[in-house]
Amino acid sequence: MSESDSAKLAAIAWIREQMDNYALTLDDLVAAGCFDGEPSAGEPVATNMPGATDVPDVPGATSAIAAQQPPKKAAPLYRNALGQSWDGTGEYPDWLQRAVNAGQSIDFYRVE
């Protein structure tokens, strides 16, 4: 399997996960205009996706799926001397929590 095929399968898995998370159906996406565009010349229409036996053939579906990318990781806001970083979302990572508990200011690790 090529790297491109792996990337496509990962994107499809992410899209299916988002559809499950938000209880979206293909009809919801069509109604929202996700498939209004026509595929480019030579661009195949996705009809053989794993588990897509019940998905109707929708013109432009491949280009809409290809345009969807998993969210990019946020740029790090904090970094230590070992190169460990944190983007500021969620709980403090262990290395930063230990530093703060030891009395170090979090601003010391802020990336400019």
C-alpha cells in the first residue's frame, strides 16, 4: 500500500469518525452542499471505499472527501530545553507540571 493510499484511508477513517461523533448522514452532507462541485477531469469518484456499500454514488464526492483533512496540530506555545512542547490545550504535560510545581514560572517556557 502506497503512502498516498494510507493517507486516504486515514482521511476516510477521520471523516467517518466525525460523522459518527456528530450523527451526520450522507443526506446531511448533501443538503449542506458538500458535494455541489463536479470532480476534476480524470478524478475518480469514490465507489469502492471500505464499508461504502450502502453509500450512493454522489457526483463530486471524491473531491469533497479529498478536500477534508484531519485537523493540523496546533503550534506549540511552550517548549523546554529538551524540545518537549505543549500547545496549551488540555492539562499540563508532566514535564511542565513538574516545573511549575517546583516553582518555575510557566512564562519561562513560553515560545515567542
